[in-house]
Amino acid sequence: MTTVVCFKVPDGIVFAADSAMTVTRRGTGDNRYDSYHKLSVICGLPMGTAMWGRGVIGQRSVPSLIQEFSATWTGENRNLTTVEAAANELFAFLRQKIAETQISNDDGGLHLLVGGYSPQSYHGQVFQLDLNAQEPRLIADRQTLTISWYGVTEAIQTLWWGHSPVLRSVLQDEGLDEDVISKIVRKVRHTSAWGPERLDFSMPLQNAIDLAGFLVGVEIAKERYSPGLARSAPPVDILVLRSDGPTWVRRKEFIAPPSIFSGIVP
């Protein structure tokens, strides 16, 4: 599973993501790996992607497919392309890869954000690509400052809204009237919610970077101390997109393996 946070502030767009990858194999259970790269840049342009859901198409990881797209994309005047055009081209590319592997487009298993800056624009945009949908959809236009999260997000939602995402359904199960439930939820949010009424969306970019990383970390901590297989895991990658290009604030790198038996045999 995955936790992704997208935060658009006046000076840039921040993508943050965890590193967990869960593979389910029939009859043998789940394997989880903590080194999956969920953030990518596009063609060295001031554009990038964040993904969640299905991590593999056929025998290829989604990041490797985005790398291929970046290397082989021959769109006219590529360096002058808009964010919308890049989102549409990447959407078509991935749909074709899915068709080649005969994976159903209806499984809803792969989702991406494509964000960044069009030429001569100092206002970013973010599009969401759902591979079972007909086309990318705009979720943050040039004038919108916004924060959003995707994948495993129960802890983030609880912090943001001041209550668990299941509060409303619990109150419904207890037989409360819908008007009473709405009143309770509004009062809880007014007194306890941290995000929607108290967050300054015009904060400096560095603070947005800190916040996006913190929110992914909150979800990772919740998963770590909950029973069962953690669905989000460190390290946290952070990618910043500005009109002058992409910047990796934090990106895990390949490392040499430990010496034989290190950490296994005392």
C-alpha cells in the first residue's frame, strides 16, 4: 500500500510518499518491501508524478515505465509542453502498457498525480490519473492552493478533521438521527480539527515541505504500531516542483548490502 501527500503552496508543489510495497502471492501470503520509489520526474521538466495502488504492470514497475516514457516521449516541442498535455500523454502511454499485458482497466488499481508548471507559468497545476477512468482530471488549477492525501490515510484524516474517519458510521450504527450526527461532527471539527480552519495555505515552501513529510510520517507511525502488516513504511521521499525545475529534497538511494549474516546472527 501507499501514503502520498500533495501540497500546493504559492512557491511550489510538494509531493511526499512512503516506500512500502506489498506483494500478495496466492497460497503463500504477503511480502512487503520498503524501498519502492513512488515519486518520479518527467523528462527533466518542472513536472513530476506520485503514484499509489498497483506497483507493477506486467514485469515492469510503474517508475520504470515513467522513466521509459520520459526517455521515448517524442511529443512535438516537448520542452514547451503543458502539464495537461504531459498528463494526457502519460495516461495514454500507461493505458497502452496495461492493454499489452491484458490487465483489466476496470480494476482501478493504479493511480497517479501529475503536477508541475507549464512554460512561462508561475502557477502550478496538478492532475489525477485513474487508469480505469476516461481521462485525467484537474484537481488543482493555477489559482488553487490545496493539500490532499491518497492511499492509506486514516491517521492523517484523524489529525486533519479532529476525529476518526469512521465516526459518522459509528454514530449511525448507534441509531442517531442524521441531523444530530451532522451537528456532532461539525462541533467536533470546530473544536478539534487541526487542518481546514487553522492551516495557512500561503506558508513558505520550506514549511510546506516539512508538513508534507510530517503527515506521511504520522501515517507510517500509526501503521507501525497497529496490529498486522504495516501498509506504509519509511523512508519518506519528497519531491518539490517549481517553475524553474524539480528538486529532490529527500530520495532514497541504492546502498551496499550489509556484510554476510550482519543483523541475522548475533
